[in-house]
Amino acid sequence: MERRAFFKGLLASGVALEGIPRSVSAMGSKGPRPVEEQLGQLATDVSDLAVGDGGLWQRVRREFQMSDNVIHMNNGSIGASPRVVTDGIVEALGLLEADPYRNTWEGLGAQMETVRQKAATFIGADLDEVSLVRNCTEGMNNIATGLDLEPGDEILTTNHEHGGGMACWQYLRQYRGIKVNYLKMPNPVKDSAQLVRLVEQHLTPRTRVCSFMHADTITGLQMPMADIAAVTRPRDILLVCDAAQTPGMLDVDVRRLGVDAMASSSHKWLLAPKGTGILYIRKQVQDRIHPLSLLKGYMAYSGSGGTRDVAGILGHGVAIDFHNALGKARIEARCRALSMRVRGHLRQIPRLRLLTPDQPELSSGM
């Protein structure tokens, strides 16, 4: 019998081991204010404030720990976690290190499943379609290396993809003989129909996967994933979405997008702890995408995934709660308003040509 199973058996039988509290809640709470209290106060304070109300965003600004002279404009690389998230991490770390064994796999560790449910709900997925990963790149790697592809099979992607989302396809090309085809993105994009036509024109009988970013980090374009899905799904081509930028910036719903698999980095616009992300694989295609890390299931901890950063994952859950307290639709409206404001000023610069589309369905907060 493994030592872990032995000790779990003792706990289940009611044997009290010295130094192991009977419940995590009995350990008490550390930190200036309980996380739940902070989130409740925030939700109350902003409940009646509209997106255009400056008081709303002044109130939200107080939740962050940045210096007053810092204006952070690079969520596309890394977000700044609000105080409630870092307080949640510190609180979890204190409890974890007070009883590391129990709280890694039980107690706090078991709460990681609650975070996975929060993540699934946040993107409109079912629990058994979502896994927690460290970042979008790891999620994309899991998708790509979990595919059953044969030499000569083809991947269609674009020349605007981020390097982190492209490495997995380059790996398959180098080591498995997969062909990677590139769609050259038009600049600027005229409309959704133009992109859908380009995708159709680049499909071949050997195309097995289309992999596109949700938000283009070069132009700020939002790819019309649902329109593309209407082309790929009838052809039984998997549609993979690099959504590193969008959860936390846009109100993402995987059902509306129509994607088969999606990976994201929560430490960007979702403002979660560094090294947190979400992986989604649609239930109906899980027999075609089966990464090693998910061999034992999609749980936050599994034998095929190994030990996790418990405190970071719990902080991930707090970040989702923070966004829900503000409202996803309200956050998207704010991100879009700021982007439009910047674009309005940029248009006043002589000879400057904007590549970001004006249509809301093709633009984002970038």
C-alpha cells in the first residue's frame, strides 16, 4: 500500500493524528480581512454604478496595489492581481505550510476542485471539460501532443499567431511529420466573411486541425471563431483556440465560440496569480485529444498530473470571484471603451493607419 493511501485510510477511519486538525476551517484565518468579506464589500459598492460612472473605476482602482504613478497598460503580457487575490494566496500559504501533507491532497487541496468548477462556469463549459494549467502555452502543448495525427496530416494556422501558441505545432512538424500551413492575415480585415473565405480556401483533404488566436496580439482583431466553426465542424476538422488574451477581457463563452479546444492564461486579463490558466476540451472530441497529463482525469490533482501549486490555484478562484463581483459584461464594456478612446486619439496622428477593425464583433480591448 502506498504511504499516501495508508494515511488517508487512517484519517477516514477517524484516527486522530497528532498535529493534524480535523478540518481546514479549524485552522483559523490569516490576513488583514477575510477574502469573502472583501469581495462582498466590493460587490455592494459597485452594484448600482454604471460602466460610464467614473466613481466605479475609482473604486475598483483601490483594489490594486500599484503605485499611484503607475498606469499599467500591458495586461497582454501580465496582469496585476488585486489585493484580494494576493491576500487569498497568503492566507492559503499559511494554512498549507501549517499542515502541508493534509492540505496538499485534502483540505485546501480538495478546494482546488471548487476552483475548477468556477473556471468551467466562467467560460461556459461543463466541469468534465476543463482542466487547470499553468498558462496558455502549456494548454496548447497539451492539446497538440494529445492529438492522434499521422505524418502528412495538416494544421492550418495564421502568420499572426503568438510564439507560445505556435511552438506545439512546430514540434509536431519537426518530430511527427505534420505539415503546418499558414494563412496570411489581411491588414486590415474588412469583415468576418473575408476571414471565413480565406479559411475555406486554405483547407485541404488532409487538414485535421485549424488553430487560431481569439484575439490577435498584433492588431487587436477578434477572430470570428463561431463563423469559422460553422466551416470546420461539418468537415470534422478540430478548431483550436489560443485564448491567451480574452478570458477576463471579453465575456468568453465556449459554446457561443463553437471551438473544440481552448487554452488561456489567467494571469493576464483575468488578473489571477502568475502561472495559472484554463484548458478546455469539448466533451464530444475528448476521444481525439487525450494529453498525458489528463490520463487520470481532468481533476486539479491527478496521478498523471502530479502535485500542484495549491495556493496559486486557490488564488485563481479568488480572481474569478473578483471578476464576477464586477460583472463580466461590465468589464468587457470598460475594456472596449478604453480601446476605442485610444484609437480615437491615434486617428488624429497624420499618416497613421490603424489595423484594428472598428466592428465590435471583430475588435477587442487591445
